Amino acid sequence: MIALRGKRKKPVKICRMENNVVYLTEEPPGSGSFYLPLVEDGKNVEEFEIVEERQVTLNDMEDHAGGC
């Protein structure tokens, strides 16, 4: 899923998210550079605004076996 991060609204790809907390992002999307956003008290310190949510299928998982 694609989101905008922080005040500057930088596009990121969310690779791992649980209970509305983002734990792993790829910035910029498709770059192969992964980041662990800061989490305090069960919430992200920076704000993430989800702009594109996509359901993953088995074909997607096979096509992108190495990425998020």
C-alpha cells in the first residue's frame, strides 16, 4: 500500500503494518531502501496518510518474491 509520510508528504510503500501501526516502509517506492519508522507507546511518531490500498493476490506474491 502507498502512503504519504510526515509533514512533507513523502511517498512511501508500507511493507508491514499491524493494528494501524507502520513497522516497515520502502522509500521511495520501488527503490529497495527499507526503513523502520519510530514507534512509541504503540503509535507511529510520524503520521502516515494511506493514499492507495491494494489487495495482495498469490500472483503478486510470486512476482515480487524478494520485495515487500
